[in-house]
Amino acid sequence: MGTTQLETVPEPKYWHLRTVLSEALDSEFTVGEILPNERDLAARFGVARATLRQALEQLELEGRLQRRRGVGTTVAPPRVGVAVGTGQHAWPGMQGDDRQPVDCTLATPPAAVAAALETARDEAVHIVRSTRTTHGQAIAAELLYVPQASVPDLSAIDAPSGPARARAVLRGLQRLELEGRDSAVELGSARADDAKELDRLPGAPVLVVTTRFLAAGRTAALSVATYRADTCRLTFGASGGVEIQDGPQRQAS
Amino acid sequence: MGTTQLETVPEPKYWHLRTVLSEALDSEFTVGEILPNERDLAARFGVARATLRQALEQLELEGRLQRRRGVGTTVAPPRVGVAVGTGQHAWPGMQGDDRQPVDCTLATPPAAVAAALETARDEAVHIVRSTRTTHGQAIAAELLYVPQASVPDLSAIDAPSGPARARAVLRGLQRLELEGRDSAVELGSARADDAKELDRLPGAPVLVVTTRFLAAGRTAALSVATYRADTCRLTFGASGGVEIQDGPQRQAS
């Protein structure tokens, strides 16, 4: 990366620097490569450290860079496409589902979850905790809230706790006919327990996907899944979806 | 909000403060209310300014707070649910679509878009620029890339440019039978032009939705839409979707 002085441009300086850096990442760096330190980079581009840092933050938001403690800033691999909305008629835990159930508890859900499930405010529901992993790395932590009424035949004796219990709840759900599901995606910040599971710091940006599973005319289960926003793009759609090669940020910029 | 000293907790201090603040927002503040200044808030909770700022940043990520220049930090209204994946068989611009076409140009798209559209690298495509607004506020800026082959009957004479041209391209698309579409959502940062349209600063976190529209066995159009991440939750699903009252961050915390 040679010395490149930024000319005066109408857009903010850090934004222009982001574009210049983005092109440099494409042409001069390989995935996993460690970037020069901030002082050197700032000097090369003739900008203040603060401007450089803003540009690096943008590129981190866009998934182009990763900052890791003790390593520095590295060039990130392309984001992984994770199917979220496909299989409209599959319950969690069905064949082909890559969720790993890790635990199951019986507890009172948050008020808004109880409202969505139409359970009484103090009614305990099964809470199945799962993770999704890709290439050995956890990409999502999911809580699935299941009213006891949705799995009436569940036996406490067979599987009192842990992954076995979680699987028993999922098997119970699969006895219901799934009528449909809908999802919402929004930006959030990782809660402490999710952050730990996802190898992120608490408060890191995440994509939170809420999914309602509908059976017998009501919400039979509600899932709140937290996806790493740095490494994931969430894919929706019934057409099976050939992956678009690059992320839209690269396409559009 | 009284004086509340934070006790020692295993999670990071700013994260615990975020939870305490979040509860205070629910119980003591109303939407639109301006928060006390940072110095006062830090003193009340017995934390350093830096800790307070980190907690405020989390709550901004989660859409609980808005920071506006010259106003200060205010309590944000609940996020607006915006349907993104419904109407699997509707083209953009069909009846009931809330997109407002603002412009249309003929230009060479970014390389990744050309690859997805299977057009030649230097082939110009129609680029329809639209906005989506809710309650008078722009929530999304969209670029729809349409190969000339998808709208062969388009007349340059009828509508040479601007919104009229954009509508002519959309009408042309609607003559094709839409076979399906798929979408991907990922975190991004607002480009300068989108940021202006969305009343955000360049680099603000946004949700970028890429949608492929399939007709005659190929990608007939590709849309890259930038949604405000602070005010929007994107909803997907065929079931029509009753809105879940609160965002999942409130549900899960």
C-alpha cells in the first residue's frame, strides 16, 4: 500500500478513506492478513488517527475487517450466508437443521414473549437453548420458548434436563402440524451470555431474528436468535437461493 | 431516576448499567423525552463517563435511544416493522407497494451485480432508485438493477428520465412472470448518498437487504436496499404476520 494523499472531496474524509481502504483491501491484501498498525496507516494516507479509526470502524461494520485482541486488525473472510427463512414448513430440530440443542429449562419468559405466546404472565414455559455453528465456529445463539401446552406429552422422567431434555421438547413440537412461520430481523447488541457463546464482547452488534411458529391457529413456539453481525448474512426465500457471490456493500460501493 | 450505585457484578460494568438504564427507560421515561446530560447521569449511577457512554451506545444500537445533534439523547419510539419478504409473487412497484421511484439511470453496475445478473461486465443496466417512507420519514433507499433484456419493450421516448422513467421500467418488469425471489440481510454502513436520503450520518449502521427477482429461470432484477437500522425491524414471512409487540431485545432482556 503506497503513500496516497487524500484529495479534498465533498463527502466526509473518513468516508472517502473507507472507500480507498476498501479498494486497497481488495487489491493488495489477502484474507487473514494483519493490517499495518494505526500510526503507520494514518501516516501513509495522510490522515489523523481519529479519521483512520472511523474508517476502520466502518469497514468492521461492513464485515471487511476484524479486530481481535492480541492479534490486531485482520482482513475478514467473506460473510457466510446463513439460511434463516427457508424450510417454511420445518420445525427447529428437524432433519437437515444445523441447530445444536445445548440446554432446556422451565421458566417464566419475559413479558413480551408471554404476550406473543398468549400464556399467562407467571406461566413457566420450556426454554430450549441452541447454537448454530458453521465451520466449527458458533454463529448464532438461540432461545426457543415453547408453552407447556404445545408439548403436552412431554415426560419429565425420560429426560430431566440438558441436551436430552431439549431434544425431547423439539420432538414434542414436531408432533404438531406447522402452519407457517414469520420472522423479523433487527439490529441489537449481544447480551453477556450470548456474547460469550459467540466469542464476542458483550454489546457487539448482532442481528436478532425473532420467529413465530404457528400451529393450530396460534403461536406454538417463539424463537429469539442472536447472529454474529460481523460474519453472517442472513438469507431468506423459498427458491433455495444460489448464493450471491459478494455482499451488497461490495456490490454497491 | 434516583441515585443508584452499581454493585459488583460478573458482567462488564457498562453492560450491567445498560440493563439498569433500560429498566429506567421503561419505568420512568416516555418516548421522545430528553435524557439528563452525561455528567448528571454518570453521577447518578456512580460510574465513569466512559462507562456511561458505552452503555448509551448499546441502547442506541438496540434502538432504545436516539442521539440527535442539537437535541441530545432522547428515548426512541418502538421500531417500525417493515415488511420485506412478504408478497413473494409481487414485483416492486405493484399495487400496495410503498416504494416511491425517484430516478432512473442507465449505467454499468458494480461487478458483483453484473455477475448476479449474468450481464456482460461493461453492459449498462437500468438503475431505478426508490425510497420507502413511513409516517413521512424515509426508512429505506433502494437501488433496483434491471438488465435491458428484462424490459425489451421500453421506449426511451415516452419517459426519458426521472420518476416517470423509473415507473416505465417497473411497468416493463411487471410484464414478466415472477417465479420467486430470495433475499439476504446483513449489517452495513450507510453510503454518503443513502445517508443523506435517510437523514443519517455517512457510516451509520444500516441493514442492507439484497433481493433477487427470478423470472424465466434467471435473475431478472436485483435490488440492494439500505434500511435505517435504528428505527426499522424487517419482517419476513408468508403468514401475513401479526406484529410482535416489542422488539426481541426487550423480550429477551
